[in-house]
Amino acid sequence: SNFILANAQGRCGFPIVYCSDGFCDLTGFARTEVMQKNCSCRFLCGAETSEPILQSIEKALDSRQEYQTEVCFYKKGGAAFWCLLDIMPIKNEKGEVVLFLFSFKDITESRGRSYPGDKKEEKQRSEKQRSKKPGNSHLRAARRQGRTMLHRLSSQFVRRDHSEMKINRNVFENKPSIPEYKVASVQKSRFILLHYSIFKALWDWLILLATFYVAITVPYNVCFTGTEDSLSAARSTIVSDIAVEMLFILDIILNFRTTYVSQSGQVVYDPRSICIHYVATWFFVDLIAALPFDLLYIFNVTVTSLVHLLKTVRLLRLLRLLQKLDRYSQYSAMVLTLLMSMFALLAHWMACIWYVIGRNELESNDPRTWDIGWLHELGKRLEAPYINNSLGGPSIRSAYIASLYFTLSSLTSVGFGNVCANTDTEKIFSICTMLIGALMHAVVFGNVTAIIQRMYSRRSLYHTRMKDLKDFIRVHHLPQQLKQRMLEYFQTTWSVNNGIDANELLHDFPDELRADVAMHLNKDILQLPIFETASRGCLRSLSLHIKTSFCAPGEYLLRQGDALQANYFVCSGSLEVLKDNVVLAILGKGDLIGADLCSTDQVIKTNADVKALTYCDLQHIGLRGLCEVLQLYPEYASKFTADIHQDLTFNLREGSEMEGLCRYSRSPRLSQAPQPRPESGAAPQKALPSIVEDEEEPDEVFQQSPASTSRRKLLLPALSSSVR
């Protein structure tokens, strides 16, 4: 899409207020070189450009009429190209021309890369083209393209391709030299496993699941396996038990080849040191936990409760889990899951103990207590009473569920009484359970509350600041319009940065680290061509002076006559430059706006208003801070002062608007060509609510007249402030 937009209401000529990226690619000119030039396109002229066609273009602009022609233009590098030029005036509802749309279509290949030789033939061709009907394919295509571009421009500016941005190699490629010994690869055996590798992390999670399996099954087998049915149930899990034991044995082997971090903070790769460290720490605990007790089933060895009791040593592996909790402390969901799992595991253990107490009360043969224990009462309610204190009774499944129900209700509350403690032993255990429950409330649920509070801390801070803002508005009796602007600005900025003040956050960091972070955050503005020759130290100093700002739609970034304090770089969004309600420029992503530096300390006054059209993210560097950095780097200061004129998309210094209009109004290849004529009559300087364009009339002769019986509205909110 190769097009430009020009202001049709300028006092001196018709300055360009916007140009597309396609136009820059076609001509080789940067946006900063095109903005504010006269749209008569004399800066594209060369030795073979037809002067009659240029005069016809100026005549069409003065009379504000449509015009189409084929013309030979020249790129910035001097290469000639043929293009189909289509000029369309854009009108408002009152019929006043407010903008000119210039559409450029490269037709060099279709013309066989030929150059105009005969001026008379060229003149005849131009006159013939002016008499063409608007129904021809070229004009219809140009009109459709123009309408499409206007629609895209009115909704959102086309984003520039990041791949086309020129990267400053001084910033992002030339890294500071590092001594070779610090970057040399570590000499280690390929059989050494890194403790921070992905495989080791996945393996640790697998061992964690196996540890939880052991923590659940071992107490259950110790407490509930006493009958033949329970022994057969225990034998049914022999495959999974042996698989877990094999995992533990394999984990011991891997730990002998896994690196660790020494007390001095260095990673140890030496196999001998790794073995000594593991033997001195967790080897014996892991070895006892990995003893294959379940292999006794294979050899038909009678498994007694003592053997099951020995397997409880495997629970010591849970100590290693506590060692790794700090690693997952930053993940709220992970900590919450582990805490709830530990709480459920504790309830499971206490349920097993509660069942053992009930069995002991039945087998004690105490005539005062054997028939009032909780297991005896449970058997009566389930109509499965115990016979001779040992036979009968509820099933193991029912007894376990009742035990787990009692311990969970005791840990989380005071119980419900349907399963209660009757004997002295049961009451003592219930008291201990309640005390442990109080401790678990303090540890587990206290951490859960802290985690949930941390998850909603930002929301709480948002509501606190919003309440403070509303109280401020109420106390000072601010008007409704100002109140609405403040609330919208606060809500929008909060949605962008989530309430995080980068300057306050980085305040306590050392200057070296802050400079590196600032260079990363401000890399978009540091990639501008004007900073290409700056040294790394200069860029680091500049990055510390770059600040971020935000502008909402309809807000004025600068007003005419204000003292300019900084140069602004548009990171996203679009703005317009206004003077007396006339659009001087439309700024988009990647544009730089401000002023060149003064040789003296005089105050720079702005020559126009800068108003946001959409939500805009801006980066700005204060002129005072910029001068301080340039004083520290005088070798770059002269280069910066000379190049800033070319990199500014729009110069806001008072008196620079005429320079911006005329600086590139003539091509250096046409030293004898006449100057572009100023506009013959000044158009009314009014706010324009909307834009309309002439409809196509294929049956009428193409005339250079703005009159049209019917019009089609094209909304273009970038024209004046009254639209918004």
C-alpha cells in the first residue's frame, strides 16, 4: 500500500501529514524525510521527470480536483521508476476539501523500464489520460485502494514490521568481553547427571509420587493386616510394592552420579566427591527405605506385623520432601497442593492409629471397657457385632472409612458425636488429635490463607488506590469531566502495568544492573538510527534517563506554547499534531517527536498541540538529562546535534514549521525547476466532523471538479478534535 496523506488546508502549500510504510519502501525515503514536505512530489523529481505533468499536479491541487497520470519519479538513491499516480481530494460533510490522498502504483515492469524521451509525446499522453473515464480499471483500483487505506487509517495504524527495524549493534550484539576461564565448558563425565536438568526434575516428581504411595500403604498394612482377608489384600499389591522398591534402588544409583551444590555455592562434578557427600547425608536413609521386604512373599515366607512395622522406616523419605519445599515455595498452587496432601496424609495416619486403639480395647478383655469401645459400637450400628471379642464385626473397609471420618472431623472441628471416644485411651487420643488439629490449622490453613491473600494482593491494592482517588476527587470537589478523565487514566494505566512502578522497583538496585534493565526496557527507542554511533557507555547513561508515559484518547500530550521538557518516542498508538484545529501530522508507532537541542540554555516553546487519537504508550527522555549525557560524551554530542533534524518526525520548536515545509520541497536533481506554489486561497480553519468522498460515476466524463451529486461518508477520526 503506497500512499500519502496531505493537508489541504495548509497556509503554505500542502504539507504531507502521513505516509505509509509501502511508500517509504518504494521511494527509499524515511518517514522523517517525507513528513511536512509539499505533496506536489517535487522531491521525487529528476532529470527525466516531465515538467508539464508536475504543473498539472499543482494545478489539480490548487483547484482541488481528482487527477491521474503516469509519471517517472526517482528514488532517494537516484534510481528512476514509473508509477501510476492517482490524486483524490477528501471532503467533509460541508463539501470542503480537507485532505489529499496520493496513491502510487509501481508500473516500471509493465512499461519495460523505458524512460520518457519525447516531451511532446509525454504531454499528449498526460492530456489523453486526463480525458479518460473514471470507469477504467486503473482508476477504480486506485479508488478502492484509497478507500481501503483510509478505512485502515481511521481504525488503526498499520504496525511496522519489527524485522525491518534497524538494530543498534552497539547495544545488542557487541557484548562486553568475558575472561575465557569464566565461559569455558566444564569438564565432566557424560555419566554425571546434573541436579538441575529436566530429567532429574521429572525423576524427583516420580520419586515423590512413590514416596506418597509408601506413606499411604505402609501404615495401612501395619495397622489393618491381621486377618487372612487382609493378608490376601496385602498380597494383591505386591506388584506395585516391588515396583516402588525398584524405583528406590534405582534412585540410590542415580544419586551416586548426580551433582550437588557445595556450601561455597559451587556445583560439584567430581564423582568421588559426589559419592562421599551422598554417603554422608542421605544414603543410609534411602538404603533402609529401599530394602525389598516384599520379596518375602515370593519365597512364601510368613509375613508378620513386625516385618510390616520395619517398612515404616521408608517414611523417613518424607524428610527429603521437606528439604525440597523451598524449591516450590514460589509456586502458590504447588505449595497449596503439597500442604493439603500432607494434611490428608496425617489424617490417614491417625485413622490407622485410631483403628489400632479400637482393636486393643476389644482384645483387652476388660469387662468395663470391651463393650463400649468405638469399634464395638460401630459393629452394633452396622448389625455386625463382635463375637468373643475377636470374631465378626464390621469389614475392614467400613472400619477404615469410619476411622478416617473420625480423624478428619476431629482435626477440622470438634466432631459430630456419631463416632466418639468412650474409653480412657480413646479420649486421650481424641485430645491429642484436637491439639494436632489446632496446630495444623495454624500451619496448613494459615499458609493457605497467606497464599490466597497473595493471589489477590494486586486486586486489593487496586481497590485501595481507587478508593483513595475517589476520596481525593470528593474532598476537592473536582468537576465531572475532570473526574472522568482521572478515573479512566487510572484504570487504563493499571491495566497496562498492573500497578507496578518500574522506577520505584529498580531504585534499590545497583547502577550497573539498573542500566542493563533500562537498556532492555528501552530497546525500541535505542534502536533509532540517531543512536547508532553512540558508544555502549553512552547508551547505558541515556537509558537511565528514559521514562515511560501513557496517554489516553483525547488527552493532550503537549499544548502550543508549552515549554518542551522532553523528546517523545511513540511505542504504540497514534497521535495528531494540531495547530489552529488543522492537522499538521499524524504520528504512529516508531515516530520521534520533540525538538533539536539549543546551543544556549533558552527555553524551547512548542509550536503546535499534540493530541492522542488512541491509547498511546510513550517513552521520553528529558532534554536536561540528554544534555548532561552529551556533555559526558562530547565525541557523540556533535553527531547527535547534526542528525537530530533528520530523525525527528515532527519538530515542535517554534519557527521550525516553515523549515519543515521547505527543507525538502525541491529535489537536488532539479536545481533549475520552479519552486512549488503556495496555496492560492486559505481554506477555513475549522474543526471537521467527518469525511466524504465522491462516488464513482462510470458513465460521465472524468472531470477535474469536486462537485458530486451524491457522497459516501468515510470516517477518519484523525482529522480534528471535534470528531472525538
